[in-house]
Amino acid sequence: MRFLNRYFPTMRQKVIGIFILLAVVLIARLFVLSVVQSEEWDDAANALSIRGIYTQSPRGNIYDRNGKLLAGNEQIFSVRMSAGNMDNGEINQVATDLLSIFDKNGDEYNNNFPIKISDGKFYYTYDEEIKDWLKSNNISTDATAEEALYALADRLGIESEDRYEIQSEIQNTYGIYPPISVKDMKYTYETEKEEFLEGYGLEKDATAKEAFSDIRESFEIEESVSDSQALKIMAIRTEINSMGYKKYMPATIASDVSDETIMEVEENSSDLPGVDVVSESRRYYPNGELASHILGYMGKISESEKDEYESKGYEASAMVGQQGIEGAYESVLKGQDGTQIVRVDAHGDYVETLQEIEPEKGKDVYLTIDADLQKIAEDALEKNVKAAASGGVFTSEFGNISLEASPNAKTGAVVAIDLETGEILAMASYPDFDPNLFASGISSENWADLQSENPRDSLAAAPLYNIATRSAIQPGSTFKPITAIAALESGFDADTMLQDKGYIRLGDRTFGCVSWNLYRGNHGYIDLYKAIQVSCNYYFFDLITNEDWANGGSLGMDSSMGIEKVMDYAKQFGLGEATGIELSETVISVPTEEKKIQGLQNSLSNVLYANAETYFTEDVYSNDKRLDKDIETIVGWLTEDNITYKKMKNDMLPKVGIKQSQYEDIIQLVLYDYYNQAGWSTADAFMLAIGQGDNAYTPLQIANYAATLGNGGVKNQVNIVKSVEDEGTTQKEEGTKVDTSQEILDTVLEGMHRVTTGEGSGVTNQYSSFPWEVCAKTGTAQKDGYINPESEVDYIKEHLESFGDMTWDEVQDEMKRLMEEYPDTYTTEDTAVRRAVINLSGGKLTSEDLNKYKDKYDEFAWTMAIAPKDNPKIAVACVIPQGVTGGNANPVVREIIGKYLQSISEDYSKDDYKIVNEFN
């Protein structure tokens, strides 16, 4: 103040002085900005005005081992449009003109606008998608995402409570892909709907009609335009808007347009500002369905994958590999997108191009499969399944084969492996699909056609499901060579003659050979070679227990022989282990005592929860925490020692909330049905020795096991990718040697050779005129359980009269009560309806009673083979679920072996062949 008074004594001078001071400060600041910090601010300005336009790179091709194209790219022409500097009215007019051109020439445009109109009513497609999916899976249409996930798990018999484990099992075991984000426990369609509304600044609860009206107003679509036409304009506007702040980037409006549309757009370019016709590449599979499960398919980035892919530089609208090689090698096949560096103004409108970088094509991938052999495998598998289903004839240049009728055979898988390298030569799963359906985004109708025929049946036909790598099932008698090797390594002599008396009785169960089960016959005295040849169960019961069950006494093997040793050899041969293949595969470890006990505990827990009202007092079953605690306690008893009837009744049951009137039933259930079964038993040994019980392996694992038998006992890592462009051949770990000798392997292989040459084998005549000697083993595997109908409610309703004196209204009322009082236990009507009927029967009916009208699974047909006998080159394994008898899986195996050896043989001569009529 003193300074102002001294140098600016008057008010007028003070005002002038202040202005002078401000001017000096401003000039100094301008000097700093324009000179001192000019480079820094230039960079910032450029950052705001420079943008990148990305051009998708062509994907790398996929070839077979001989360079035959399996997946490539085809050139298509697409119409793109950007808003540029146009106002709403101009954009709407251009959209209208384009729609007219598309309509006239029969071209489809991208219509992803999620609001539709039907009978004058507006609706969101998101809501309809959710309802359609719920209906298709017999789940209430008002179920939340969490309720739907657990309801689906219940219907499929999935016991895990972990939502991520549930999702994995639903996808990997059943081939079902629920539209649910388990991370957020929301339908993916819900998330998409919220993002759509948020993008237009609308409330999340806006109705479809409200959203339509608000968006129409924001687009300034004239009132004279009909609602249906407005929706079409909105579809195009939505594609443009999907670019967000990137107004300078053109949006694809229509793909693969006709020549007529190309010409018309070019001729009218002056009237269609912002519109261009561009050349693009689209994934193309020239052989249609060939190798579809190996190749996989393309798909749009899902909502749950969006963040991951965008962080890698993908556009939200990009197509990416899904499943198969397309998915596993996405980062290799994708290549490097091209970039056009442009300058835009403050409104995001294009100004000029500064730099352009051409896209780089992705790397090519070469597979180990032979396309010609793959075609043979797929055709033969389909023909084999259909011939088995009808009881028809499998026709072949190697001799026609009449198959035993197996009317429920609808699916199958076959794998052929190079015996020395572990390379996949062919791998087929039936039914299959055409990946071209996915190239530009699959329609909802086509997607529905590719889903499982019956989601409640894991073995129902599901075209997208790769049985070869993902179905782990009992291998039946194909497992017997492993039991034989374990016995031989324990000191057993293959020439030992053991008597087959037909069956062995353990308690009230009998365990017999097929000859006994079907004809009440037996094989008499046989050695190991004959036991493998005729697949004598009795002989292998003797081996795994080290006991002569017909005449008594020990077989004299060392004490290590038993379940654990057999399972150890199973692991050494690769069963229950990951094969190393580059595709997704199911791996269920070999049976262990611990796994058996855990399975019993899970089963007992389910039974107790299902019967909670029957067994527990009201104060327990009405209290979730108390019920959980008491059931956990009871289940834990299975691992305790020395539990007796007296101890359970007097000391243990009083400590949990069991009704006294139910003590006897609970003791029968827990002590005799479960506790006494915990741990290995002789019955377990019998079943495991012949490939039954908890043995469960994929066709891929069985094929690699066969290859290991034939190559001197070296378990190789399996691969289906031979090489990648510029990266050389696939590098694999060195194979591991099975702990056995060549002499023992030769013994087992001789038994397998007799399967194709000796009397008593069901496939001998199928090889009688075959040009090469083959070592094979068939298997007829049993699968426990009933085939679940698509709807348990419909099934119960159909047969209700036979279940006792109750009405459907009473059942529905009881179902409703159960679902309301126990929502965690009875998540769907399918789970509640069974308990409702049991309750209404006063507990007289059991689950077994309710299943009496359901079909059981027919036996599965297996064949594995190695050829030629003296210098093996190829190993093949095939399974046909519900194929009834092992010989029904042999025709496709023989066909693949014959065609492969024919292709590498120089002195093959064709002979005349005859029809074969013998079954196994």
C-alpha cells in the first residue's frame, strides 16, 4: 500500500499501475509458455489432436502337415460409414439411402440395435435372450443369474459349491456356455443392456419404449418416419456411435456386400458422404466341417473378455479365436494391426493423415494332422456310428462289416497317433460343425442348433463338444493290458493256466465274464494270452487280487501287486494325466482310496440334505447353520476308525440333531451303506482291474496309452501343432520310459495280436483279409446311472399315477413350499419335484423308485489298436458311447489303419473282401 501511495498517489494512477503490473505478469507467462515450455505444450496439443485408426491384420493360415490349407482368409467388401462433420439430419439421410440400396440388392446390414418392436410393443433383445436361455434349460424365467447358475449345476449333478468350478465343469463336461458372468453373478446380457443405456445417458430402469423415444429424439429422426424405419436408422447410427469418441473412425455397416451394392455406392459417392467400400479379410474354412473340433472357430469378444482384449490393443468389435487352435494360438495367428495416424479437430473430426503403417499378417500354423486321413477318420466315424445305430453294414474296401444294433448310439470319437513321435495324425468327434457359421458372427438360430440335444445328459449329441479330448469315461477291457503288465512285473508267468468258473460271488453281488453274464458260460482253463484274446474278466480278477478264486490259494506274486500298483502303471502309461496337447482337455486322475472316500462323503452329504426334514429335528433342519454343522459332523465319521453299531447309536447320534425315530435308518445309511464302503474293497479291485469303477479316461489318453504299448514303452508328449512360421518345429519334452521291459510289452502285444487272429474274439473275422497284422483290444464298458430326461418335472408328471395316491396340484404345492423354505437346497423345480413326491408318499418312495421309468445307458464300445505288428507306425483308439459292444467301434479303427498304411506302403495290392457278420 505504501508502494502504491508513493509511486501512484492518485486513484487514477493506482488503476493504471495495476493494469501495467498485470500486463507485465501476462507477458512473462506468455514468454514461458511460448518459448521455455513450447516443446512440452506442442506434445500435449498433438496428443489431444492425433489419433490412430487401426486396420485389422489378416490372420495367419492354418495348414495340415503337408501344407494343405485348413483355415485361411477370403476377401470380402464391406460398406463403412463415419459421421464426419455431418449433422443429425444429414447422417439420417445417408443412412436412409444406404438402407434403400441394401434392401434393393438383398444385402444384410449390421443390426445390433437392441430394441425391437412386435405387435406395436417395444422390447429389449437382451431380456428376450435371457428368457430364451432360461426356457431352453427349464429354469424359471424370473431366476437371477446366481439362481440360474446353481439351478443348472443341480440339474447336471454338479456337487461343487464354488461358482468358478461350476462354470468350468458346465463348459468342459457338458459343453454348455451359460450367459452368466460368474465374477459379477450377472447375466452378460444385463451388463450389455446397462452399458447400452449408459452410452445414451439413459437410466438403467428405462423401458424399451422410453429408450427408443429418447434415442430417436437425440438422433433428431423426423416424426414422419415410421417407428420400424426409425429402428433401422438407429441400427446404423448405433454402429457409428459404437466408435465412441473416435468419430473419425469409420464403422462397418454391412459386410460381404454384393457387386451391385459396391457399384451403386461408388456411383453415388457424392450423395453418400462419409461412406466407403473397403476390402477386408474374413476367416474361411475351405473344407467346411473338416477338423472343426481341432480348428475351433471365431467369435465376438464377450463382455467378460472385453477388458482383457482391449488391454492387448483389440477393438471391441474384433473377432477372436474361440476354442481349438484358433483360440489357443490367437496371439500367434492374429498378426499386427495396421495403423493410420490422423489429426482430428476439437470435435473429433478428421483433418489430415500424418502416417500410415501397413498391417502385418499373422503367423501361419502347421498342424500334425494329415487332412486326407482326417477326412477318412471323420467320414468313417460318422458311417460307423450310423451303421451301429441301425444295426447296418459298414462298407469298406477292406471288407464290409455288419454291426450289432445299438439304437442309442449317436456320438463317437476317434484318435490316431504317430506311434514314435506322439503327433496326432487324425482326431475326430461326431457330431461336428461348420466353423464358417462363426466367421462373421453366428446367428442365434444357428447357435441354438449347435447346443446339446439334452443338457441334462453329458453324453447327448452336442456338435461343439470335442469328445476326443474332453469326455473322460470308463475304458472297459482296453484297460486290461495295464493290469497284465502290473502282474507280470510282480512275478506272474504269462503261461500260467487259471480256471474261469464264470463268476465270483462277494456277498450279494456277482462278478463275471461276458460269457457268463450273457450265456452262463465260462472260458475254462486259459493263460494270459488267451485271457487278453477273449477278454476274460475272471482272469483279471485273479491277477489284481493275487488270488486263484476258482481253486483257492495265492498266485505267488510279490506283495506289491494290487490296486495301487495297477494304478501306478496306469499313470505311467499316461492315463489320468495331461497329454500335453495344445487343445483343452479333460483330465481325471486315476482312482485313489482318498478320492473314493471323498466321493462317498459328497454323496452322503447330498442324501442328508435331500432328506433333512425326514432325518433331522425341526430345530435343526430349519436352521441352516446348525444343519450344515451336523451334516458336516456326520460326513466326517467316514474317516474315523472303529465305529460300531453300538457306538454310533449310543455315543454319536445323540450329539447331532437326528430324530430318535430315525436312528435305525440313519445307522443303516451311514454305517452300512457308506462307512463300511470307505476304503478299497475286493469289489473295487475287481472293477478297476477291468477298466470299470472310477477309471475315467479320454479317447486321446487311450490312444497315447496304446502308442506307448507299441513303441517300446515310451510315453511321448502329444502334440497337434507341428510348427509355427518363423519359429520352427514344436519343441517337446523328451518322452518318459515306463518301468517295464520289452519282453513284458511283447507278451501283452502278443495277446492283443490274438484279438485279431485267434478264435473267440469278436473282431477276428474283421481282420481275416486285412493286408497288415494288427494288435488290438476291444472293450465293452458299462456306465452307471440313468439317462436324465430334459425335464424332471415333465417326467414325474407323466408317471405320477404310478407313484401313489397324490395329485399334481399337491405336488406343485409341496414343490413351492420346499423352494421357499429351502432355497439353497431346492433351486429348481427339477430338484424340488422329486422330494415333493417322496414327501407326499410319506417317505415310502425312494429315488430308485422314481427312476424306474428312466432308461439306463447302454454299454460303450471301445477299440484301440496298433499296426503293423512287427514295426508299429500308428496307434488308434475309438469310443462309441452306447455302442453296445466293443466290436462296434472297430470298423473306423481298421479303416484309419488301412488307409494310413496304404498311403505309406509301396507294395499294397487290393484284394476282394467279404461281409463279416461276427459281433463282440
